[in-house]
Amino acid sequence: MTRMNPELEPVKNTSPRSVAPPATSLTIIFTLIFGLLALLPIAVFVYFQKPENSNTNLQTNLISTGKLKLPQASFINITAEAGLNFVHTNAAAGQKWLPETMGSGCAFIDYDNDGHQDIVLLNSTRWPWEKPSLTSSIRIYHNDGKGHFTESTASLGLSLSCYAMGVAAGDYDNDGFPDLVVTSVGGQYLLHNEGGKAFRDATVGSGLVAPNDAWGTSCAFLDFDNDGLLDLFICHYVQWSQEIDGKVDYNLPGIGRAYGQPMNFPGSHPQLFRNAGQGHFVDVSAHAGIQINNRATGMPLAKSLGVSVVDMDDDGWLDLIVANDTVQNFVFHNERNGTFREVGAMAGLAFDNFGRPRGAMGIDSGRIQNDSTLGISIGNFANEMTALYVQRGSMLFSDEALSQGIGASTREVLTFGVFFFDYDLDGWLDLLTVNGHIEPEIGKVSPGQTYKQAAQLFWNERGVNRTGGFVAVPSSICGADLLRPSVARGSAFADIDGDGDLDVLITELNGPARLFQNRGSKTNHYVRLKLVGQKSNRDAIGARIELRLGSQNIIRHVLPTRGYLSQSELPVTIGLGKSQAPPDVLVTWPSGTKQTIMKVPIDQLTKVVEPH
């Protein structure tokens, strides 16, 4: 039985997050007074943001008049012809339980080491108090190398029944084959890859034990102690049970029972598992310092949905940034002694520019300016723009979504999946966000909102304007397929057909997974690297890649956990633009070894093995 937070009272609300519950007349008066006062700083903020908004309008004008030429980015929906026949279900039967809103993730994984990126998709099952589902909650599709997929779930011996949420892939035993971790409402599962021929459920005896009330979301493999073995970080959302959800009893006017707000549910600690070898993990969460409590209540503070693994200060040790829903985001700085220090507020990543938490979902990070400047994007709730925190010091960031060109156009949508990728191979990271509301009937109480929402693609214009930011790419350039409204959740990228550019996979709540082939301009060149660790973990997760291209110093990392509940491919693609000169590449391995590869061949995959 889940223990209720003693401070949690049953709440009978009548609207979505942005609308207040019923109040007395006196309360309404005070609410109006304080509401007007609250608008004052917003008005000041908008006034001083006029140049930034003007800049956004200027960019739109430049696009329409042809003065700013965006690269062609034709993403075509090839789901049916690629053989992908997956449809997600959230098992909803009218009771409106909170987990039914959250969807599930996806992953690209080369499970048989044939050089082609296969697909993992997750599904829900019926609730335990209903008739169990006989359909597996995990599906795997094998890639023939030309972008066509055949389901291989049964032949791999996979049959997992759970309310699945997130997925991570990593070779935790360094045997050369990537394994899988799946999170769910109620637990987490370790699936060992048996030489690319089958997957074995290795959860029992692995040490990956979750609390009884656990609701696992995003998860990530990383080597936080640099011992050559992949450890595991697992986000947990809120403490949830049928009993708690029933007592919250969230309602909307004209709708009745609706999906509840996370602030009405107790928080839950994330978990960090150290890989002890021999297929066993040890829960080091408390010792590592990642269990943050609410100072006022002493209860768990986190309500975590996304995690980004990144070396924020380039000290060779991986840090963690955790996206929390309606409470502050966390930044766990690696203290290089098996512990982390939470520095989110000091780093400027905990709150918005007004010092308020937001409804954070997915998260990703990347070197967006090719001068090692780190950008961190976080997808937020409706009426909260997608964040773009830009590094302005070793461990100091500021949210510059407005001035960077993504703030205004992301304010109204509810964003789940986000990731950086170079869709046009010009050497600069672009941004894709996927969106969709949580309440099917949201239009009845918020007329400006819709349940299905369009994805948004942002082109990084620094290749032609070094002082610029990001520009929203219209459907006339990127194709109507990608921007067709849906209730999107997870997203990932990979080169599915071996042509060098990056294709996109998006999952939909109660809908089909969709695969988009990148058929944009083929005039730009690239290098593609698959790193294999020897002293480091075999997947080389955490490795730093530095490529010199003229005056640019392009930096990428092997960090496949991206976005929301999902994982992109392990190989790293670096766009070269028009350059045809084979570049030199410096790899800094997680072990600390530095390796220079001279004149890396362009327009093909190169395997780089760490020296002993």
C-alpha cells in the first residue's frame, strides 16, 4: 500500500493547471488584486523583451521575402512502407488515471551488431485490477539496412507485461552487445542481450529494486565513477496508486473527472545504481546525494520526467540534469568521489527567469555554438515556453529562449520530447520538439488549446549568421508530414538507411509510432563515428569528440539518452557542410585517454577503437 504524504489532502479541483479552484468572493477579490500585482513584472519583462520579439518578427520576414534561405528539410512519413506497425495504447477506460497521460518512449539500438539501427517501442498493459493484457509491452523491429523493419520481438524471446514508460540501451557487462532497461509504473526491468539472438529477463538478482510505489520514467546508462562499467540512473515521477488518484478526484467544469495535476501527488526520489560487475547493481542513491527532500515537509521533492547526462564543466566526469514537473529542476554535479552536489539554483537551471518552477517534461543538451558553449533545452507545459538555457560560465546558465528564437513560438504548446541534432549536416545543432496536451477535452476549458499539436523544428542559423539563434522551419520547407498535429510523447533520431542524414522516430499517445525519413539536401558532407571502448565502457558513453573544421571547433559527445523516455543512436554524426577535406578528430575517452585520428574519411561510418 502506498503511504500517503501526510500533507496531501484530497483535492477536488475544477480546471487545468492554469485555472484556480472554486473560491469565496473575498478570495476572488484578493486573487484579482494579487493577480494584477503579479502582472506588473510580466509587463516590465515584455517591454524589455521588445527587441527580442522584434528579432523574431524580422526572422519571419526574412524567411518570407527570401533574404534568409533555410536549407531544405523534407521529412517524409515512411512508417507503413518501412514495415512499422506499432500502435500505442494507454489502457484508458474512462477513469482517467494520471499515468494514462504520459505515453511511452522509444529507442534506436543495433542489438545484433550488424551496423544498422533497430527500433525499440514500448506499450502499456491493462491495469492490474482489470483483465491482464496478453500483448508484450516491448516490441523490437529489425532493420535490414535500407530503412525497412521486420518485427523480431517473438524471435528474440521477449515477453514483458508492464505499464511501460522509458527505455535505455547500454552494454552493462561489456560483452559487445547492448542490453535494455525498461521503466514502468510499478518497477523496472533489466533485459540482457544474449549475443544478438535473444533477450533474457535478468531483473531478478540484478539489484535493480524499485520502491513499491515507484513510477519509473526516463532512465540513462552512464559511467559516473569512470571505472569502465555502465551505471544506471532512473527518474521517478510521483508516488501514485489507484487509491491516491481516487482521493485527489480532479475535476474540470463541463467535463467532470479529469487527469490530475502533479502538485496534488507526493514526490518521489530518483535512483542511482552503481554497476558492481557480474550483472549486479547496487543502489547508491542515498550515499550519492541525489535524494533531495522538501525542506518544509521533509518529503521527497523530485517529480522527475527527463534526465540529461552531460559533462557540464569539462572536467571529465559526467553530471546529471533532471527535469522536474512543477518543482525545481536538479543539477547534480559530479564531485569525483562517488557523490553528487545539487547546484541547480546556483547554476541558473532550477527555475524560469522569475524564479518559478515549470512543468518540465523532456530535456536535452548540446554544444550549440561550436565554441564549446552548452545549450540545454527543456520542454515545458502549455503556456510555459520551451526553455533554452545557454552556458555563460563554467557552471552558470541563463534561459535565453526568447532571444535565441524559440520562446515565442513554443509558448502555447505542451512539449514532451526535445532533442538537438544536425538535420542539414551543416555542422550546427538544430532542435526538434514534439508536442501534445494531456487532456483530450482541453478545448472546452481552454479554447486556445488543442489536444493534438504540431511538432516544431528549429534551424540553427549560426552557420550563416554567427550572432544569430534558431529559426522556426515552416512546413513548406520541412514537409507537412513532420508538422502534422498529434499527441506526441517520445522521440529519437538515427540514420536508418545509411545515407548519412538523420531520420526521426516519434511516439504518440494512443496512436501509431511514426518514422520520418530525412530526404533533404544531399549536398552537405559528414563524418560518422562509432566508438568502441577498451579501458572505458564498451559503448564509450561519455566520450568527447572534437573536430576541427576551418575556423569551427565542433564538439560532440557520445550521450544517447535524449528527450523524453527515449534514446537515440550511439554512433555520432557530425556535419561538415560543403567541406570535402577529411578532418582530424580528437577523442577524449571516459578513461582519460586522448586519441587523435588523422584525416577521417568523409561520408561514411568510421569505427574508432580505444587504445589499450
